[in-house]
Amino acid sequence: MFKEIAPEKVQEMLEEGSVNVVDIRDPGSYSAGHIPTAVSVSDSTVQQFIESAEKEKPLVVCCYHGISSQGAAEYFSENGFNEVYSMTGGYSAWPH
């Protein structure tokens, strides 16, 4: 089960170093701009990420507008991550 989280809260957690962020947008969009420390995860890299990530650390999933990240957050939750969030509004809501 995942929860929704506001971009401002994600920013606070990043400043504390207490969260991992995955960006599920396409590589071009990720390259054009992304949340600091966010890891780009795609269908071809998701399994590797799951195997190597710290599952005890909170995980925030970011997409374009906060819709696709909900399904991805559920997937990560089902694959052993203890605390998973979908970022409300996606990268478009991130304070640039």
C-alpha cells in the first residue's frame, strides 16, 4: 500500500537525506530536468533497482503529473518496499 505525498514534503525529506526518489518518466524528460538525487527507472531497469535499493528507506515515485506514479508505487510496495509514496502532481508540481 502506498500513500500520496506533497512535493514540498519530498523536498524536506531530501534535505534530511531520509528518502529515495525514483523518476519513471522517459529518459529524455529525466535528462531535461529531474528532482535532485532521483534515479531514472524504466521497465528495463526496474528489476535491478528493486534488487539493489534500500527497502527500509522511504521511497517516493515521481512521474509527469502524479497519475502513473500511483501504479508504480503500488508495484514497489508489492515488491518489498516498506514505505512508498506517489508524489502528488508529479514533476510538473515540483518547485523548480
